[in-house]
Amino acid sequence: MRYFLDAEYNGFCGDLISVALVPEDEALTHFYAATECAVPTPWVAEHVLPVLGSERLPLAEVADRFAQYLIDDADPLLVADWPEDIAHAARLLVTGPGYMKPIRSLRFELVDPDIIGPMAPSEVPHHARHDAAALRVTMLAWEKRMSRL
């Protein structure tokens, strides 16, 4: 199954704040979780934290839920439009030196929004679930356009 991934984090290369996976199949449940951000950058405090709309969980619990969400999928593909989103998703699976969350397999795909654009507007900008849903809409529209060529 293909999932569209987005993450919010505390500034460039900052700590994870929220992560979302929106399945290609609209009938399936989305994954969304947020964690604490003790010292947000001014931009994050103004644009990201006010729209989180979710209980803040400890990072370890976000990681548990993230891995659990994917565990039954034999071949998940996470599609993102920014490398740092992929880095944060992969980092959620690391539990310690030489240890990781159990996962059957996991693949990532990075797409360039300047190539597949114009991006569909996010219903709630800077909210990981809404941004992942907008990426889904954009990517599926681009694929439809390409299939007609």
C-alpha cells in the first residue's frame, strides 16, 4: 500500500512535532500523532503548534503507534515531498543502538513538488495530516495527467 507522508518539526533539522500517513485508499484510516515541543522556534510557535489539534504524546509512544500502524502491511511505500519527512519517519523506527521497531519492510519515495505541482492546497497548512492529504491529491492528479500523455 502507498501512504503519503508529512511531518512537522521544530525548525530546520529540528525535533519531530507531528507525523502523518494518509493511505492511497481513501477508505482506510489515516495515521496522525503529535509530540511535545518544549522550546519551539518562533515560526513553529506561530504556525504549527496552534493547529496541531491533537493530544501530545511522548515520542516513544508516537514511535510505537507509527510502527503498529504499518506492521500488518507487507509492502508499505511512504511517499514524501521533502527529505526531512523521510528522515523523521525512519528515525521513529530506531529504538537504540542496533535495535529497531519490528516492521516487515518499508520503502520510501521522494517526489519533487516543483515537478508534480501545482500542489493542492492543504485544508490546514502546517498540519501534518492535512499536508499529507494534499500531497495525496496532488500526486494522484499528476499521475492521472501523466497517464493521458
